[in-house]
Amino acid sequence: MEAERQPWTTRGFPSVNECLEIMDKHHMLPNIRRHSVMVARVAFVVGEALNRGGSDLNMRLILAGGLLHDIAKTRSLREGGNHVELGEKMVLELGYPEVASIVAQHVGGGSEIADTIDEAAVVNYADKRVQHDRIVPLKERFEDLVARYGKTDERRSRLRKMGGNAQRLEGAICSRTSMTPDELEKIIETAHDVILSECG
């Protein structure tokens, strides 16, 4: 008989404390840190809901991916460069390839939603629901993204396509859980703070 999966004891992923130390080491700006912590909380709640619906997501990987998805954003703002590519490389160098894969996938999103929603998709969705450190509807989040980053027709088109992909992903998540998009903020407010509890 196969041993039951224990996502909290899986080796190979940094703990919450280790992720926070990595943030400190890379001088993550406070606003980016607050955003990352909220993304991790949202991703955790969504991941738990999917697991209750029959998925087999690794919650520790989701937490690490949520906390570190913008690990290179501060460096990118100060020195230039693509924060996704820089972040993937940084996390790979730390020895966490699965987390690096989530970092690499947190901005984009495929046009097709897979039958199985993986940890990267959960973090991607959570990132799209968190504007700064507030949970907002996808429509509001993408309006903000277009206003801030849609400087050309090509960028605006790409952001709108990403918005459509995020809507499809949200639909897929909701179809696999008992959660609606409007309930997410209320669930987060009443859920235990997994970041603090993991820090002991």
C-alpha cells in the first residue's frame, strides 16, 4: 500500500521562515513583501479548497511559490531586467527547481486550462487577485495592470489576453471547489494566518 502523501513534510522546498529570510537577504521592498505574503495566503486558501475537491496539491510548495514569486522584483526595479527571468534564476541557484518553475510561470498563463490545476496555476491565479496587498476582482486587477503597464497596443493586447486566461482559470478553480470569486476575500479574513502559524 502506497504511503499517504504528507505535503507539510516534503523535502526540497524552503519553509516559510526560510522564504522570509530569502526576502530579507535580497532586500525586498516592504510593499512587495506585503504583496507576496498576501499572494501566498490567497494561494494557500485556494489550494486547500482544491484539495478538498479532490486535487493533490503540495501546500508547502504553494506557500514557497507564493512568497518567492516576486523575489527579483526589487532588484529589477533598481537595476533593470525581467523580474520573472531573474527570479527564476535566483531560486534555481538556491536549489529549489520546483519553486523556480512557479516563479517562471507567475506572470503569464496559457490559453488552455489543463484538466489538472497545478501549484503554479494556483500561485498565478492568486497573484492576479492581489493588487498591491488587497484582494480585488480580476476585472479591477487587469484594469490597473493595463493602466500601469499598457504603454503600447501590443502590451495592452497581451494584458487583455492574460485577463481572459485568468478568467478561464478562475472558472476552472470555482468549478472544482465550493468557492466563488466574491467569497475569496471573506474566506481570507476569517482563515487562520498560515504565514504566522508556520513561523511558529
